[in-house]
Amino acid sequence: MAEELMRLVAKSPNATVEALLEGLTARTSITASRASMQRTLSRLGFSRKNSSAHPNATRRESSGA
């Protein structure tokens, strides 16, 4: 499982945990919970990052008033 997961991350480094779960299930028929996937990614040395899909989540513009 770990080798296949590392291949998936290498192929799509910005994939969400959900996308990695779907890819792993499609390739290996292994199912896992989101929490299990996050623990496995952590054990493999991958860390969480802030989502680039929501740029306003980390930066707020002032209203100027």
C-alpha cells in the first residue's frame, strides 16, 4: 500500500486526501478512512499544507472603512 500511495503522491502532489483515497481504491481495491490516510501520509513523511484552492482563507482584504 505504501509504495502505491507514494506513486500517487508523486503523480499528483497537490491531490486532496479524498482524491488519494479514490486513487488508491481504484488501483488496489484497498479502502481506508480519511484519518487513516492522513496518518499513513504523515508516517511516509508528507506534511499538510494550506490549501491553495481558497486564497482568501489565509489573507483577508480590509474594507478600507
